[in-house]
Amino acid sequence: MGLFLFLVSLFSAVGFMLTLLGFWGWLPSFFLYLLFSVFLVVPVSILYRLFLFIPQLSKNERVFLFVILTIWFGHFIQVLVPETGFDALWYHLPVVEHILSIGKITYLPELYQTMNPLFADMYFLVGYFVAGSVGAKLVAYLFGMMLAATTYFVARFFLRRDLSLLVVATVSLFQVVAWQSSSFYVDVAKAFFELAGLLAILNVSKKSTRFLLLAALLFSASLATKMFSLFLVPLFLGILWSSWKERKLKVSFFVVLVVVLFVCALPYYLGAWRYTGNPVFSLVVPLAILGEIGGSGSVVGYVLRRIKLSPLLFVTLLFARDYVPPLTLLAVIPIAKRFKDISRDYTLKLLGVFSFYQLGIWWFVPPFSTRYALSGFITLFLLGVIVVDRYFVHTKRQRFVFMVMLCLQIAVLSIPRVIVAGRSLTYLLTAQTQREYLQQFYDGTIDDKINDWYYPKK
């Protein structure tokens, strides 16, 4: 655990270094090649540790681990096919291409997203520089694996090993995780930073206050990855403050935590201010189409409308395009029944606050994709498993039934992934051309993005 968090801290430091070098305008080729080789060591290290881990596992646990590895092999197949993500083709890939062509982070008027917080994008930039879109997709895969590993460690803080492995298998099949682990989107990276920050907080009471600093750094990485993470500032500050207060530390230390919380994000907001005169420029631009995506052109009117629709929250979530496992929704029932027990347990309360705050983020931030609150949905599912296992499973029969329910959910969630893998293998193992493969994704919305990226007009 300590070694994992140490590696996470170094990984975050690399992002901060890329940020500074990007604004400075010094991104030498040898350095980017070196970083990419270091990135590739991460999945190899994870697989090596898994190999050493196998002898400790029971027969059932080995089966669960095999399922996880099979799921991630399926995700890897997607790395090898052409990129078809809408946002990836619209601006993520063009933005890093622009930075590499100019040699620094700067504003491009045609792409307001060049003024986004680009912390995670800079990792993808390294992969894109070395191996094009496939290299960027490899970085996405790296973030996915690190999110899975972090999920395991957080789950192990509360659960037995077999249940923790089932949690990882389920999270690996979340629609957003499965899709973005092979696509240039930053939501999985953002979720990784947030969940790793939560893991650091969970270890503060057991280890030392240095994990509080790491948590602040990781939360800062989230703020530097997506602009709307600004809405998470009260959550991050509340978590840091409660942990600081519980440890009864000096006021000066909390001041340091607040400084660290903003250190990764500050260069991007200062950069946006310098180039556009508005530190939150890329947040303001989409507000012009708030009526189109949110149903009301007025911010106040929009918020009031969402409040009125709140009774439909879970019904809406059930039919969300970026779906979450059904048991995530059902988890709310045992959580509500054991609310008092959760409120008396600091760690469970931490998971609860983290989950439901982000559920609110999903509900109020258009266009209402679960990817915007991915880490919160992961912890909500985890909290449900913990509560059921701790308070409702008392016999071997009940435990068996609970495990079967989790396994059935994994089986159902695997069906769309098998279909996607089959489509990709058709491209990889037959004479299907890139154009034929891409034509499957034309839907009247993404057509122009695909054509602009793959077949630009001269």
C-alpha cells in the first residue's frame, strides 16, 4: 500500500512537471520518449505484482482474478483500433497536436479547449508524441489499470479479498471505465486522481500526515484535469479539513494543505487569464449553449429546474447512456437503512459524503453523463457492497447468494464488451479497411469529427 501510494505521488509529480514545461515551452523529444518508456513500466509492474500475488489466493479468488485479467485483455483490444471518441476527435487530439506543433501550451482561438486545465492531457501528449493516437490510447489504458488497482486497495480497506476482487471486476465493466480505458478522454484519469486521494486519506490515521499532503496533491490533479472540478472544491476542502481536525494538527499545516490543493491547477487558470483575460474561460464558453444542453438559458432557472426534477433522479440514472451497474442503484436502499451506523463510522461516512456529493454533481452538471462523477459512482457501489456485507450478510447461505448476485451482474455487464471486442477483432484479424471500420460509427453526429481527423480537406 505504502509503495503504491509512493508511486502514485511520483506519477502526479510528473504531471506537474509536464505542466510547467508545457507553459515554459520546453518539451524535448528525448524527455518525452523517456517518460513514455517509464509509463510502460507501470502496467508491467502491476502484472508482475499480480503474478507474485497468485500463490496467496484461494481457488475462487484465482477465478475472480482471471476474470479481471480477461476483462482488461478485452479493453486492450480496443487500444489497437482507430480512435472514435467524439471529444477525442473534436478537441483532445487536436489540442495536444497543437501544443506539440507550437512547442508550448498556448491559446488557439478555433479551439477554446486549449484553455482547459490540461493536466491529464499532458500525459496523453507524451503517448501521442511517441506513437500517435495508439500511444494516447495506451496512456488511457494505463490510467484505467491504475484506477482498477486503486479501487482494489480502497476496497481492501473495508472488505475481504474475494469481495474486493469482485468489486474491481465490476468497476472494470462500468460503461465509462470500459470505454475510456482505450480512448483519449480524461474522466478515468480524473477518477483515478480522486480515488487515489481518497485512498491516501483512508491511510492517514494508520500511517502519517504525509498522506494528507499526498491527498491534497491528488485532489489538485483533479482540479487541473477538468474545469468543472471546481465544483468539487468544497468536497476536497471538507475532506482535508475533517482529517486535519481529527489529527489535531497545527493551523499552519492546514494552510499548507490548501496551497497544495491548488498548486497543480493554478498554472492553467493563470494561463487562461493571461491569454483570454478570464481564468475560467473554457467554463464560461459552454454557458452560451446552456439552454440547448440543460433546458434553460438562465443559470438560476436551470438550477431551479433540476431541483424540481430531483424526485426523478434515480429513474433518470437507470436509463443513463453511460450506465452504471444496477446494484449501484439498489445500494441506496441498504445505505439508507443503515444510515445511523454509517454516520457513526468515520471511514464509511467519508465514502458516503464523497459518493452523494458527486451524485449531486452528476445531477446538476450538464450534459448529465456519469463520467463527470465516475469516482463517486465507484464509491457508491463500493459503499453498498460494504454495508450489505457488514450488516445484512450473517450466514454462509446469505454470503453465497450475495456473491452469486455480484457474479451475475459481472456476467451481464460483460455482454456489451464481448460485442465490442468482436467488432474490433473483425477489423484487426480480417481485411477490413480503416474506412470500413469507421463507417460503423457514422450516426449523423460524429461524422464530421471523424472526417476532419482522418480525412482532412487539403
